[in-house]
Amino acid sequence: MSLLDRIFGRRPPTQSSATTSPIDQKSPLAQVAGKPPDPGTLPNFTADGTTTICDENALAQKEEQIQQALQRLQNEIKARPEPLLPLVNLALKETPLGKLIVWCFATEYGVSLNIKAAELVMNQVLKPYGIVVSEHSYMGGPGARSQLFSYRAITADSLELEAEVKRFDELSREKAVEEAKRLLQTGQIRSLVGWLCYGKYCGIPAEILRTCQNAEASQSLISLLADNNLRERAAQGLGPLGGAEAARALSDSLKTATLEDARGIAKALGRLAWPGAAAALATTLDRASTAWDRCVLAEAMVRCGSNDAGFDVLFRGLTNDDGSNEFAGALSRLDEDDIRDARLVTEMRSLVERTSNNNASSIAIKVLKRHGIVDEKNCLIDVPALVARYAAPRHGGQTKSFNGFVSVSFEEASAITGIPVDEIRELAARKYLFSHNGGSLVQVHGEHPRGTLLYHANPRWRSLGTKPIL
């Protein structure tokens, strides 16, 4: 029976069988098939098979053994292909990000690798040598798509830490908060940092760490920024913890960080509000293209004192409707912290008037409410004279009562509200009243007094009230 047959619980092929056999549903592979990668989960070092303890200092001497083991694994996968594990070649290589295991899985688009399954088989293959691997990053280029994995030694300490982290992951949120506080109070910093780095969920230890003033925790997290695989997790525990020393280390780490890691680093720098990080953040922003990446980096620039450049990016982001909610959210968070630009209210009001992004509209309206531009019903307070004429209710005609919004013709709206058709057309033409269907229908609302104009901050919700006057 081959190595893959043992790991996957497959039956060996026979002369009459297909090249591949169904995966045993009780096998390790069946547990990860079809599931997204879970980078926060530590590999199961105590699974069936031999695990060797390895000295960190001897890791470099293991490289030849790692290379040979990966070659054997490559040969087996190519001999009996696995749909979850497409493979072109597999080897330990020097990359721009350092020496890493490179799993080249495709030469064209449309092929994907199950990262968790790849981790599983490599950990099973390498643990006899005292090595464990974990997801690092993706690398794509002409004719090659590769997943990169980092590797490290399995030490006695790491086995002990694994057991601790598993226990932490099983706690309820309330118990987890109590446990994180206890670890800090009793000086068990190693356990708390290990939980942050390897726990399935790291929000609780991150929150406890970043607000503490423990020098050991600070130094531990700063040192972990040099580890490409743990950098983003470590950054979550910094700020305000670490102060200027952490800020300098975080800023330096941006030079080699992936954009995914750069988001976490930027958030930490924003919490530290270190002016010296502005240049590094701006350089990283130049290579960011997605709304999420640009928004996080620009917000951090503002918090680090680069207000003009950061705000310019955030305001420009409001013009891209698909991602406008990300930029509106950043501007709202800054506003809540009393960090704002003179353009804020004008830009937010303009956003509400033009956007079809409901999330962006909701965020902008909250900002406008905070600045007294809209009332508790989310209606604009400063209304044009024409709108003010429709503040008092009227009797109008008869209609059945209803809740919410309904679209009716201009003539029907006039009959219900008692407002002349020409006036309704003018309100719609000036966008004081929402109309659609080529301008043939207007919006009415059954829960507002008849004949009143609901001048909502969101133009799509502007309507005439039809509730009868009793």
C-alpha cells in the first residue's frame, strides 16, 4: 500500500480498477475535502504515525531530507492523481519571500488546489523528520500557479502549545475572555501569544494583548513580525501595545508583506498612530488595487498623520459605487474618532444623492445624522422652499390603508394626496420625489400623513404620504 493510500484510506488499484479509488470517508482527507482552508488550526502532530522532535537549530540540516520526501510525494501523486491535489511539481525552493515549499499546481486558470488537503499530506510525510508545514501565500505568473508553504521544526514546546490552543478553542466566548485575562494576570504570556498565533479564532487574545502594557508580550509579538507565516496574527496583538518600537518593526515589515498581511499591519499602525509609518503605507498603497486594500491603507495613513494624501484616496473611493461602502465606512470611523476633513459632510451628502449602494448610503446617512444634517427619521433637515410647502398634511381623496412604499401613476398620486399633477411632476423632476419606470410612476408611503413629502436623505426613499387624516 502506498503512502497516499495510507493517508487517504484508499484501496490500492487493481488491474481492472480505475487509476484512482474513492476516498474512505473516515480518512483524514475526507475531513477536509470540499472545505476551505483553516489556517488557524494547528496540524495534528499526535495523529497515527511517528512524530520526531526537531531542534530549531538543526532545521537547515533537514533540507535535503525535506527535498527527498517531497520528491517521493510528487512521484506518488503523479502516479495516482488526486482531484484535490493537482500537481505540476513540488519542491523546496528559494523564493523572493525566502526559502519555502513551492507546490506548483497549474499552468493555466480553472484549476484549484485544496490547500488544507495539501497541508495534510505534507505534514503526514514530513512529521517523521520533525517538520510541520503551513500555508504561506500564493504566487502566480505566466504558465505557472503555485501555492507556497512555510515549514518549521516540531519541538517539545510546540506539542505542549498545541494541546493548550485546542483547549482554548473549545471555550465559549465568555469563558475564553476570562481565560485570556487570567493568562495575562498570571504572566502566562507564551500561552496567550500562542493562542493568538495558532488559535482557530484570535480576536479575544488579540484584544487582551493590544491593550496590555506587558513588555514580554510586546517583545514576543515584535519578534514574530519577522515570521512571514505569523506576521499578520502578530500584528493583530500590537497597537497600542509595543509603542514606537512596534511601529518601526511593523513599518519595516510592509516592504515584504503580502497585501493580505499588509491590511493587518496597516490596522496596527493606525492604532499606534505613528507618523513615521506614513511613507511605508503610501508605498504599499501604490501596489494595492482592490477597494478593501486601498481603503485600509488610506485610513491608516490618515491615523498616522498623512491627512491630505489619505483623505484624498478615501474621497476618491466614494466615486466607485461597488466599493464605496468600504471608503464611507473608513471615513465614518475616522469621524467617530474626531478625525475629519472639511469635505466630509459635502461628500457624504453627495454620495447619498447618487449611490445605488445601500450599505454606502446607510453609512453616509449615519454620518449626516451625527452632524445634524438629517433628523431621527433620516429626513434632511435643511429642505428647499418647494419641499417645505408639503410639510402640512391634507385630506385628498380616498385610498385603502397600506404599509411601506408603493408606486403609482402621477394621476393616482394626485387623486390620493390632493396635490395637483403638475406640482407632483415638478417634485419628481427636481428629484425631491422618487420616480421610476421612465418617469411615469412616483412613490407613495402609507404610514406618513397624507399629502406630506417625506424628504428622505436617500433619494430612492422620497415619497408622498397617503395616510388618511382622522
